[in-house]
Amino acid sequence: PQTQRVLRSYALPPGSGEAHSIAIDATGVVWISEMRNDTLLRLDPAAPDAMQTIRLPFANTGVRPVISDGSRIWYGGTRSGRFGFVQ
């Protein structure tokens, strides 16, 4: 933040849509919510070429917030009125 330089950037997988929120879990894995696709992206910085797409169990979730509590990643669906977690 002090130098305001981008140190590294990662391309989202083809077909990704509307990345919204980012959280980092206790192991340093980065989680990104994708509102349009009802998915979460999982990026392990140690293996950045192996980004995973995790499909949520409900269609039209509209997932926005994603939060880590240290052992789980919680997500909220703005369209479905549901929330859940990935472990």
C-alpha cells in the first residue's frame, strides 16, 4: 500500500462473472465470490495456475459477501436469501 504498485495479478478463469468480494483464509488461500455465476473461486498463491471454481448448491444465489472465520469460508446470497459456508 505504501508504494501503490501492483506486485502480481491473476487472470480469472474463462467465463468468470462479476467478481465481487475477496477473503483470505487461515492458510493464505484467497477466495473470490462471483455474483453472476453462483460460484466461489479458490486461489492458492503457492499454486496460482490451479485456480478452482466451486459451484454453490443453489441457482440464482447472487453471492456477494465472502468472509473467513479461520476454518470456514462463509458466503451470502443477495438474490436467494440464503447463506452458507465452504469448509
